[in-house]
Amino acid sequence: VDKVQNVIIWGNHSSTQFPDASHATVNGQPVPAAVNDDAWLNGVFLETIQKRGAAVIAARKMSSAMSAAKAAGDHMRDWWVGTKPGQWVSMGVVSDGSYGMPKDIVFSFPVHIKNGKYEIVQ
């Protein structure tokens, strides 16, 4: 998992999120080339990510709160430590109108972070 970088999660959560691996890399290789199966990336992969929360709840027979807590911790770490040059993370931030999204809504965008300040990747 630590070899995968720059996956973008657009949107909100669960079925309203859209995982985008088009700019992601694994071991430095572009994910689309490494997977070499666009149908899988746009089908099974997408659906698995969108249904992950419900699958965790079904498997554990309890809340997926630990997953949310882990994500919140990762989010704060990234905000505090920053991202490495050429890397980004998806973060829920107030829209500045990038990517055609309305201004002033909170939306998940790919961001670079440096010195506690984020910048939406363009």
C-alpha cells in the first residue's frame, strides 16, 4: 500500500465518492499501465471502493468508526507533515472553483501540503 501514490478520491464518501487512479503510480509505474485493465479500474475497482464502508460494517457486524478514525488521523498527519514533492493526497477542502466545482462547498480535491497550508493540484 505504501508504494501506491497519487490516487484521487473525488466527491464525498461511500457511493458518492469516485476513486481516480488515472494519475496514480505503484512502485513508480502509472497504475493504468501496471493494471492494464481499464474495464476493471472503471468497474470492479470503482465499485469496491464505493461499497467499502458497507462491506466493513457487514464483515465486522459493527461500526466502521475505526476506519474513519484512521482516515482522520492520516488526514491530520498529512496536514501537519505535508506532502513530498510530486505527491498529493485527497482532502476535503473548501472549493475555490477548481475542476468546475462550485465555490465555497467542501469537496475532496487532490492537494499538495506545505507548512500547514494546502494547495489544490491543478
